[in-house]
Amino acid sequence: MKRIAFVLCMLLIGQPALADGDGGQVAVVEVSNLLPPPPAAGSAAATQDLDALLAVQKSRTAQEMAAAKADVEHSMFRFADAIGLAAQPATLPKTAAFFDRVAKFDKAQVKQAKAYFHRPRPSVVSSQVHPLSQEKNGDWSYPSGHATFGYTTAVLLANMLPEKRAEIFARADLYAQHRIVMGAHFPSDLEAGKLAGTVIAAQILRDAQWQGDYNAARGELRKALGLP
């Protein structure tokens, strides 16, 4: 996966840009141009995808389901346990504002890719799937928006807090895995989301239009955690 992510990061060069509210140029990540297609309907890979989801569904516990439902929220503060953060968004306004901006940017990039690949949700593919929540009509499955956001967040947080890199990425993996527990995504949706999140975060890190907000959030967060 790391090798593929590296290749995708290289492909960011030449991506188009979109004017932001201040008249600057914020680079857009055309996720659909960077990801492989999902397994074809009826293929052996698609069957394996469904079987893996059903295995998780069969073994999921009440505790796992409760944790998965809590992780439905698109928020950096779902990673608070991994980084040892007790503060809430209201006490970290710069951090909250930065990651809210990230979430909106992330969602826009994923929306385009979902529409392009047009992959139905697991419960549409098979009546054996019993999701824990109802997804919006027209919200397609590939790539997973939560896995994308989780990895975008993880890459950014890991650069802000390299001391906690291992814990951050472990939390991102769990955040993504909870989408299978929810019955909302196939495993391949998660893998695509992890790649998408990696390249989106890489673009944010190299885009000058993000640097002011990034540095402000980084400083605020490190101070809150008592880090130099």
C-alpha cells in the first residue's frame, strides 16, 4: 500500500486548481483519476469483498457496534483518545477550524469520485447485509468517505504530532474498519479511501493556501498536549 500511495502522491503534480474565497488557488485532487476501479460486479474479487463484510457482520459485538456508531462523526476529535487529548473543540478553536475546513475539502473530492465509480452500497448488493444505519440516497460506496477522512486526518495529525504517529495511524485503521462493522462499506472501499486520504493530505501539506491554518492548528494542538 505504501508503494501505491507514493505513486499516487507523485501523480498529484499537475492536478488542477480551484479558486478559494480569497482569490488564491487551492489545488483540487481528482481522486477518480488516481484510484483503481472497484471489483467488478459478479467477479471473484467482489465475492471476496462481500464475504469479508459478512464475516465481520456475523462476529460484531455490541461494544464494537456502539464504537462504530460513535465513529460515524466526521471529526478530528474522534482521534482524541489516540493522542491523549482531553480538550474539546471549543477550547481549541484553531484546530477545530482547520479540521472542519479539511473535512469539507475532503468531502468534495470524495463526492466526485463516488459519482464517477457509482458503486452500490453493500446492502443494495446483497440482502444478507444488515447495516446499522441508513445511508443517504445516491451516496455511493467507493471510495469510503470515512476512510478517506480518517487517513487525511491521520497524515495531517502525524505531521503535527510525529511523537504519536503509530497511535494516530492505528486509530485511523480502526475508524475505517468501523465502516465495515456498520455494514456501510466493503473492504475495498476502505482501501481506496486510505489511498485517497493519503494523497489529499499530501496535497494539503504542499499547498501554500493551507499553511497558515495548518501551522496555527499545529501550534495550538502541541501546546494543549504539553509538547514543545
